[in-house]
Amino acid sequence: MSQVKRKLATILATDCVGFSKHMEKQEEKTLESLKACREIIDPLISKYSGRIFHTAGDSVIAEFDSPVGSANAAIEFQNAIKDRNKNEEVNPKLSWRVGIHLDDIIIEGDNIYGNGVNIAARLESQSPVGEILISDVVNQQINKKIEQKIHSLGKIELKNISSDFEVFSILGDGKNKISKKTSPSVNKKPKFAILPFVNTSKDEDSGFLVDGIVEDLITEFSMMREFDILSRQTSVNFKDENQDIKEFSKKFDLDFIVTGGIRASGKRVRINIELSDANDESIIWSNKYDRVLEDIFDLQDEIVRKISIALLGEIEISSLQRSKRKPTENISSYEYLLRGKENHHKFTKEANQEALQNFDKAIEADAGNAQAYAWKVCTLGQAMFRGFSDRKMEDIFADAKQNIDKALELNENDFECHRMLSAVYLSNHDYLLAEDHGRKAFN
């Protein structure tokens, strides 16, 4: 694992305005114009000792040691872009927004995270077209050190940033005031959805692994109070109903979207994953992993940690300590657990019976797999309430109680176990115990 370092740095974020609309109208010419703009922007960032560490083509994030250097780079390239757009032959005429902030950042390998990145990106999204929006701390560093006038635009609220910011504009006349209504948000948990990953494997049978990994990630984030995450079923509905991602984000008031793809081959797995802004679909963080299946738990830990850092900066989250929550270290037991969960979600009699067999095999491979016992209970409950079993209800209930007791013996803090035990007691009209275990699951 790469070493994590911290430093104070100036972050410049810039984005091409209306790029998607231009692409819809004239894709080839837009790409040519974008390339021309990047041939202006990239060298100027280098000229002022900046380092580009993330680019999605129509957006760039760069790090500078000097706030003055970052401001001069932005001023030069904005002016150069405006000069280019004066040429009547240029079509389409692309314009850019810029945000600059000075703050603590986290460096891990070739990636950079933290408040410096997040706030610069938020400033860029609120910047008037063709201008440069800077934070107060940057203004203090560059004021009277650049030739251009700097205008205060007042205090604004930035999405998912807890405090108000006074912001300043370079290359503007100070008349483009930013209304707080245009930059809503504040002091709320980041809300996001992990959408079903695309299965790019040649083997269709690996679908259980794809769905299982996504479900595990959703479960991880659902236990973290720092986030508000959509349920698994809501995410599955997105796929089943073939919804438009923008409409889906708007419907559930999402701030971020996590998408990805998984390719499994034998005991190896490749995962591509992206975290993007739900409002403008710009990519905040992305990565590709090639691992052996035995490392899947450590990989899930890393993905959860990277997304957490990208959204909230470096934070101490007890929920990331998974040592007591890993379902099993036995990869065969884990595979049977995932297959069982996949069959459970099919809601048919045949799949229900197959799921029970899967969970039994998971337990046989690792008798310490607490979640296998818990999911077996859930599947027994499904059989009982949907009429999938010919067994007497009291026999199913006794079987379920035995398995849930074993699950809690193995992991008394597993919320899945308490959730299912609450359902078992509720079905038996033992409301006090149902409420007790329901509260434990929630907490």
C-alpha cells in the first residue's frame, strides 16, 4: 500500500462549460476545440510549476506550491482562451470556469485528496464563466501580488462544506454576485448511491460476485453515520427500470454517484470504479484494481476508505475497522455466501431452496461465518412467509432461532443478525424483544 503524506498546497480546478451539450451537437469539432484548449492550458500550468494530477478531458485539477503561481496560470490561460474565441473560425467556442483554494491535502501515490481539492472544485462550479473564483485564504496570499483587480463576491455556501466562504473573483467586474440560492447545500451528510456494477466477465455465472461486492460496499457505507446512502433495492431498481442517471439523481436528491465494472477470471478479479458528482457528472475519483479473489476484503476496505477520503477528507471512521465484521477469511465460504444472497433476492421457491443450500455450504466451509447463519435465517423467514416450504412453521422458527443464536455468538455486534432476530421475534409477536434487537441493528 502506498504511503500517505500530507502537505499544504494550492489547488486549481477548471472545467469546460457546456461540454456535454457541445458534444451532442457536433462531437468531432468539439473534441478538436477541446484539444486546442488543453494545448493552451496544460503548458501554462507547467510554466508556473503546477502539476496536473487529475483530468477527465473537459476538466483539470492541478496542484501548485504557490497561490500566486496558480493565479497567474489561470489568468494567462483564461485570457488566451478568450483571445482564441475571438477568431470567427473557432467553432465551437469553449469557455472555462476556474476555482482556486489553499488548504491541507492528502497525497497517496499519484492521487491527491482532502479539503483543498473538494473546495477548489466547489468554487469552480460556482465561478462565473470566463472568470476565476478564489477563496479568502488565496486572496490574502495573492492580493497586491498580481496585476489584475480582485473583487469580493460576498459569502456563499458551498455544497457539503460546513462553513460559509467569502469568495473573490479575478477577471470579473464584481457584478456577478453569487446568490446563496444558486449554491445550495450545506451542513448535511453527503448523499450518494452505489449503482449496480457492470459485469464485463465472459463467464455470466460470475454475476453473483459482481452483485455481492456491490451489496457489501452498500452495507459498509450504511453503517457509517457520516454518509447517507441509498438502499440496495433502490439501486437495483435503477438498473431494472433502465432509468436516466440524471433523473435518478434528481429524484433522490443525490450529491454523488458511484459506478463501476467487474471482470472476474478464475481466481482473479479486476474492478474499475468511479465516484462522480451527481449534478454535473464530473469525475471526482477513479481507480482500477487487479487482485486475486482472496484479497477481496482488503480491496473492499480500500475502496470504502478512498471514497470516504474523497468525500470528507481524511477522517477517523470507526466503521472502517472491519476486523470484527469480515464475514469470513475462507474464500470458498464467501463465494457460497454471495451465491446464497443472489438466490435469496430472486424470491422464488426454487431459488429459496438453493439459497438455503448455499448458506449450508458456506457454513460447512467455515463454521465461523456469522453472516451465513444470519442470511440463512432471513431465507428461512422468506420460506415461511411466502409459502416456499412444506415444513411446519414452528419447526422453521426453531431452526431460525438456532441459527441466529449461533450468528450472535460469533459476532454479537453484527447488525444483520440483530435485524433478522428482530424480524423473527416480530413474527412471533414478541414485540419487546423485536424492538430491542431492532434498536441494536439501527445503532
